Amino acid sequence: MIDYRPLRVAVLGAGSVGAQVADQLLTHRDELAARIGAGLELIGVAVRDLDAPRDTAIPRELLTTDAETLIVGADIVVELMGGLEPARTLILQALASGADVVTANKALLATHGPELFEAAAQVGAQLYYEAAVGGAIPIIRPLRDSLAGDRVQRILGIVNGTTNFILDRMDSHGESMEEALATATALGYAEADPTADVGGYDAAQKAAILASLAFHTLVPAEAVHREGITDITLEQVVAARKAGYVVKLLAICELLDDPVTGKPGVLARVHPALVPLAHPLAAVHGANNAIFVEAEAAGPLMFYGAGAGGIQTASAVLGDVVSAARRHVVGGPGVAESTHADLPVLPISAATTRYQISLTVADEPGVLATVAGILQQHGVSVETIQQAVSAPVGSGSVGEATLVIGTHEAVEADLAATVAALSSSSVVTAVTSVLRGEGL
Amino acid sequence: MIDYRPLRVAVLGAGSVGAQVADQLLTHRDELAARIGAGLELIGVAVRDLDAPRDTAIPRELLTTDAETLIVGADIVVELMGGLEPARTLILQALASGADVVTANKALLATHGPELFEAAAQVGAQLYYEAAVGGAIPIIRPLRDSLAGDRVQRILGIVNGTTNFILDRMDSHGESMEEALATATALGYAEADPTADVGGYDAAQKAAILASLAFHTLVPAEAVHREGITDITLEQVVAARKAGYVVKLLAICELLDDPVTGKPGVLARVHPALVPLAHPLAAVHGANNAIFVEAEAAGPLMFYGAGAGGIQTASAVLGDVVSAARRHVVGGPGVAESTHADLPVLPISAATTRYQISLTVADEPGVLATVAGILQQHGVSVETIQQAVSAPVGSGSVGEATLVIGTHEAVEADLAATVAALSSSSVVTAVTSVLRGEGL
């Protein structure tokens, strides 16, 4: 039964996601109206260039280069331009006019989220962003609503498809980092400038959004400890698999006690990590994403699916558009973001994790004892230590041996100090690899 | 900021889930209030026996045997008694009084869902049921809200932990059905009367709920085709693994064209099925649940976690309680169930699937041609056919051979007719196993 006036939807941006959203608003019009109880009228699509090629055809009369005029009178504004400006200004204008806003703009949310949520709250408008993390995967709504009565303790997410593709390719095809990146670029999984992905910036923005939501605490992107995958070598990936692990770039958000103050805080970090092969996250291949959530009552949960792609991300955007539209039809404001817990955001040094450290050492008596002594001095307990591979004869490094040390869980600060001490030890030729492993 | 009056919550039932919900309402009181913007006041817990042992201690003064009086004046009624009556009557009374209702009662929803949703809609109250399917796993909200702008095409769910435990145990430990059921009972995964689980009744109720929600069509539990796992043998499980599959009890809900009328319809079915080992559903072990959803735009998604357990299910119940409470604080009705699509519900004969058929046949020339001819007559195309194992010498059945036939996808009605024809063929001694395989 459709007895409500049509709701006016403006789309800003017609890239791979925007073009799909516009297309589906037009082609699924009747079905969406039936689900909502009101029609969705696409009043226009703001673009920079009217003549640019698009993934799907948008009727010429719907295109405009004047985004500011377009959003006037819109009930729902869908921002899919990306970048900080003019997206931020346009969203603030839309919210100020009372429109609900749907965005997939993780960079903007991770940078100016509080300003945007505050602007929405002031006028009772809503800001939806299911598509900002995990592409098509429902994760924002489950964290905000389904787990609202539980206590999230930790999130481990594969939230960047490009880096997962590259690491998976190294693992499955034996390609080097450079080769795997070239493959990702050729197949369209990596952009011409891959820095945002391989440098971990994209994942850090998503970690900031997830941590803020899960722990009811404002976690800005710059507070997320960030390491990319550029230093990961094929040797590390091969050695990891031999040891029963796969290397994944993880976004880890956790509630933990500050080892210095003893008080609870939030830590968000993005770095390559060793995931045991039997863990569900190890089975996330290609450019897929998965978010593993540990909650006090629910226990472990995992959400899996396509983390990117125009039509996939459009699914999440349209889900938010329908939510916004239903709110118009049934009345009443929705849910405001909650930062009531307001916990301190901790530095990486507060993390408790394990290290797998590979060393080249002099192949002589007493070295093992010296190395073990260094770990002991720093309060780091050794779980495994093995002489993995001797340097090949004729390599010019006869007389060297390779040690691979797996530690028990320890505070990051102690682990980092241990690695520094090992690096400067006279018996250690080189620290060749340091990878964190989470308790999984 | 808490400036709203406390919301009065009544819990009906103090079994494993109810006791945990009551406990968390009491112990997480401040945290829940901060998230909601209003306190939650547990006004009482209705039980049959005041002195029965409970999983968690509930203050004596909160217990009552008078559920009808308890729900008078409650803002939110949490029904965790299970069974059809008095749960149905009490929920109708609660809704009539304007209270929102949270329930985990899949049997009731699958049987009287339309009556309950209608009663809620009449007074603008809400009926929440995230815990009815998949225990702690958020699946109702993702289907109802996150995928509201997409078109779900198929759901394949492992939605019964008991049967997954049993089948997994047969696969991993080589136990027979009887042994695995005994293990499940000993470990508390199976009830004294396991019929609801092993007979597929529990899964069929969940399939009805999922299909109704995903396809906007009323699908009653009795319209779900249901086969349990009681006839599955260890031989079948072992043979499946050899062939690259694992046997799972799947709840399959799909949109498909009726092969008779050519018109779209909904089919919901529960039966053992062969899942390829590389598929994410094959990696769901023990009593865990997972729901694999295929949507037109989003592509494949999977939701994984604990499908049962008191505290796990309490997480989903409390998420619903918080949603209901937020609705009070922020005002306005929520979302009504939508059955706008109102598609026909199709019989199992409309399914398109594959069969793996094992036969004992006379070991003589021409048998293969006869068997192949029977399949061809019924329009069923053979993908693989192999003489798997000859009957052992001395078994009294020398002169027999075993054939395992894998078919291409075909309409269920044709496959069933093929099996019937094979059974009555003079060259076939026995049809020893028939298992469906889905296109995964």
C-alpha cells in the first residue's frame, strides 16, 4: 500500500558505485516502492563531467554539474564522490536542510565523522554509512543494532580487498610482491597509485570507523597504528605457510587494559599478521573481505562477502537508502551515534601480541644462549625456536644460520625492545623478518 | 544523557536463554542505559516453578508464576518460554497492550507469524525475533534492513547446530549416526528427544522465517519440504568426502521459476545435501551455524557464529531489546513485515538440483547401457558415472557391482522419477544412496 508522497533522492557522483545506485533506483523502482510504502524519485545525479563514460547509462536529463542546487529539496542525499571536499561541505549542506545522508566515504567519516554526526543530530537527520566498511557486507548495522546489548571485545577484519588479493596471490601463486601488485593492477583490483591500499591507509580509516562504533568511543583515523604490506616478502609468505599460517593485512580493534595505567582503553591497529590456516579468516581469498567479531555473550561471529565493486557496494548503499526512506514513511528520528563510553585510545605499545622473529646469526657455539638471554631480559617468553635454514654453501655467508623464534604473548613495547636489542647484538647478523601473530 | 523514564521489561521464561537475559539486564544496567538513553527496569521474570534450578541467580522477588499480570504495564515483553501456548496468547496480550515484543520462538513464528505481525501492526507495536534463527548470528536485521535495496536470490543455511554437530562428528571421527547422536546427547548438543533436530523440523521452521523475510512472501513452516538426517549413513559421509564433498543439513530458500507455469515462486526445503569441500559452508564445524546468502547486487555473503547456547542467544535477544527501547526513546513506529511480493510457494518437485545416486547392480554386460538409458529417458543428464566398489568376494553378492552416478542439474520431479525407475529396473539390485547437491 503506497500512500506516502514520493521521496526525492539525489545522488552525488556517478563512478562505479554511483552509476549502479542510479541504475537500480530507476530499474527497481516499483519493487523498492512496495518495500518502503513510498516511491523513490531520483531527482538527479551530480557529476563533474556530463560526457564522461559511465558503467551504466543514466538518462542525460538527470545529470547535472551543480551538486549544490541538486541537494536543495532532496529528502535523501547519497554521497558517492569520495574524498574530503567538496563531499564534506555538500553533506553538511544536505544535513542542514534536513535531508538524510547516505555515504560510502570512509576517508571523510574517519576524518570528519564527529562533525558530520553532530550536524545530523542537531536537525534530527540521519547519516548512514553501511557501504563505508566491507562493501556489500552488512557490518555497520550488526555492530550498531544487533550487538547493541552485548559487549564487543575484539574485531579482526580483512577490510581491504586489494591487499588481500596481493597477499593471497603471493601465497597461492608464489608471486613476489611486485608481481602480485602488477597482477592486481592488471585485473583492476589495484589503482594506478596503490598507496592508499598497500600502505594500509584505507584499512586504517575502516578500523577507525569500526572501533568507534564497537566501543562507543571516538577513534580518529590518525590514532590507528598503521603498517602496510609493502615490506612483506615472498619468503615471509612461504615461511608462514610452512609454519601453518597465512599472512593477512588485519584491521584489529580491541578493548584492553592499558599496561601502564591498568585502565581500560581502545586500541586500533592495522598491520600484516600471521593467521593460523585453520582460522576462518585464513580462508578469505582474492579480493573478498571478512570481519571477525568477538563479543562477550555472542562469542565469535564472522561476516563475509565482497568488500568492493560497484554493484556490490551499491547493494549496501541502497539498503541505507531504504532505511532512510522507511524512516520518512513511518516517522520519528533514528539512532544517533553513541560515544558514551569515551575510553582512552591507546598506542600500539599497549598491544599484547606474539612475534615471529627471523634472524641471521653467526653459526657458532653459544649463539642460541645469547639470543635466548636477550628475550629473557625483556620479559619475553619463547614458545618455539628453531634453526630453520642454513645459509647455502657458496652464498658467501657460510658460517651463518637462520633462527626463527616464535614468542608467547607479550606486551608490544617489550617485543619491540627485544627486536631492537637483537638487532644490535654482536651475534645477530640481521633481523630478517618480524611478523605479529594474534591469539586466534 | 539519560532523560527518558526507565523502560519496563518483563521476561517470560527463565530457561538457559531467559536466565542469561535477566542476568545481563541486571548486571549491564548502566551500560545499557548509556547506549539507549533510558534505563531498562527488569520488572519480573515469569516462570512455571519458582524453585527450579537456574543457570544464573535471579533475585527471588523478581520471579513470578503469573505471566499475565506481569505483562500488564510492561513496555517491552521478552518471550523465551518456547512452544506455541501459552506463548502465543501472552504475546497477543502484550501486543494488544501496546508493548513491543522480543521473541526467540521460531516454532511460534513459523506457525502463527502472520497473526502476530498483524496484531503488532494494528497497534503500532513491534515484534523482534533476531534470536529465532542462527542464535547469536545477526541475520534477521541484515536480511530485513541491509539487503532491503537488493534482491535476495538464494539462501543456504546451516541453521541447526545439533545436526551439524552429528554430521561433522561422523565426518571427522568416523562415528556412525547412532554413535554421533549419543555423543551429541552426552555433550548436551542434543535433547533427550532429538526428533525436532534430527527430523529437520527445527530447520524447517527457520527456513520458513528466512524465506518469508527474504522474499517478502508468507511461507508457512508446513510448506517447507523437510527431510531429516536420520537416514544418513557413515558410508554416505565417507563416500562424499572421497568425492570432495561433505554432507550438511541445509535449509535452502530460493526464488525460481515454476517449471510447470514458468512463473516465479519461492521454494523452501530442508534436506541433507552435498557441499563441496572448498565452499565456506563446508568449513562450518561442530554446533556452529552459518547462513550463506546470494543477492543479485551484493553477490555471495556469509554470516557465521554460534547458532545456539543460552548466553549466545541472549546476545541477540538483548540487541532486540535495545532496538525496542531506542524506539521508545526516539519515538515513531518501526518497520512492519512486508509480504508485498506475495509469490506462490512451490513444491519440492519444482527444485532444480543435482543427484548423486548409488546403485547396486548386476555385474554383467549391458547394465551400464540400461542404467544410462533410464536416465536419458527421464531427461536427466549424467555428469559422472563410475563403478565405485565391487562387492567383496565371499560377501554372498559376487556378481554385483556398485555404480555411483552424478547428474547434471535437473528438475527434481525428473530426478525423483529417474530414481523410481532405477529402483524398479531388473538390472538394479538396490538404490543404496540418493543425495542432492546444490550448485555451489
